[in-house]
Amino acid sequence: MNVYHAEAPGVRRRPFVRVAYLPGGESGWSPSSLPDRCPLLIDATSVACSVHVDHVRKRKTGTCLSLVVMRCRRHGCAFTLYPCGFAPYARVPIAPVDPRGTPVIARVEGDRIEEPLAAWRGTPFEAALDAARGTAWPRSEGRTKGATRWWRTQGRWIGLAALLVGLVALASDPVAVAAQLNVPALTMRDASQAYAAARGYRARGAVIVHVLSLLKPSRRTAERLFASGAHAGRWGAPLSWDPIAHRLRPCAFRASGVPP
Ligand SMILES: [Zn+2]
């Protein structure tokens, strides 16, 4: 299952916890710090948690990480620790960051970067990058042996990308998403109109790529996209474990007009 192309009712709307995974451990990556509280510990007046590592779940995320699952005896819940950049069930990160949250740098060919937004390859936005170039992902395996990207996936990822960057009505007010993503409101308004008028995957991809060019590949951008996706109902509230402040920090969607 993949949250980017399949619904997981009931599960996807739960709050989910992310921590930085660092190189090391059996699977090659392990959490840098373990929370001592669960997502159900609402505030300081709540009864303290009793949290422990329940098991390690082997699954194929983009980097084939094994994910740590924790359980709180006090509040009777289990929760998975997702690496930076990953939503539940996602096989690729939402933005070009590694499991630590470090921005992934685009590969450089000679003195030049292969393509301006190459860092976004390996995220759901890759579908729009290809679409904007007129590259349609194959419709069947018979045509392109060994392909891992398919036409239906491309369509779904384009839809998701449009949702996350505020180009479709479901994402609520595009201006509010613009504030969230730190993109000029006028630009976003024009882009959402262009997206509504776009006919075909190539035109839609071009509009998404235009907005994408305004986003900096960073952990902060990933956080903002998580908040945007949660606001649009795509997944539950994103929480990140802050080992310094010692709390699960919400990544709240900011209303229009409020500086991000
Ligand atoms: Zn708890």
C-alpha cells in the first residue's frame, strides 16, 4: 500500500510521528532519538506515558528502512517512527530530503546540474517533472520492460502534487497554501487558474513545475508539504519528535496571511 496512490481510511488520518533516522543499526538507519511520549499525550497535565520499543517493522520505503514501532502502555496505543520526509505507507519522500532531513543535492554532470529541479526526482513531484517534458510513463510492462513508474501512478502523483501545492480546490484556498509554502499569493492564484484551465498531463505538469521551482528543497519545505497534505485530508496530523525541546512538535497548517 502506498499513501500516494491508495487510500487507507482510518489509518491515514491518525497523527503520525517522524524522527531523524541516522546511518547505523541493522537496517543501515536507526532513529537518532526515541520519544518518551506518545501522540495521545495531549498536554502537560495528561497522565505521563509509558513508552517502549515494541518491534522493528521491515518494509520497503524508498530507502528500504526498517521502521521502529513504539507502544505506550499507559494510553494503549502503538505508533510508528517514520523517517524525515516520509508519510505513512509512502515509498518515496515527499520532498528531496534523506532520512535525517538533510536536503538531497541534485547530481551534477560536469559543471552543470542535469536539470534545474533534478533534486525533486525520487519524490511524487517526479511525475510532474516528466509530464512537463512530455514524458508519459508507460501504460503496460510489455512496452517498457523493467519500468517502475506507470501511467496511472503518474496521474495520481500529479494529482497529489497539485493538491499539496494548492492548485486544486480540495486543497482549500490557494492563497492559504501559498502562505503555508511561502510562495507569493498572486503567483499561486495565477497558477491555480492555469491549472484549472490546463488540458492534458503535460500542461498540468508544467504548472506544477512552475510552483515547484519556487520551493527550496529542504526539511522545512517537507514539513510545510506535510502540513498542506494534512490540511487537505490526505493524511493525519504530522508530528515530529524534538529531542531538545523534549516534545512531539505539531506541524500545523498556517492560515492565510500569517507568515510561515
Ligand atoms: Zn502515551
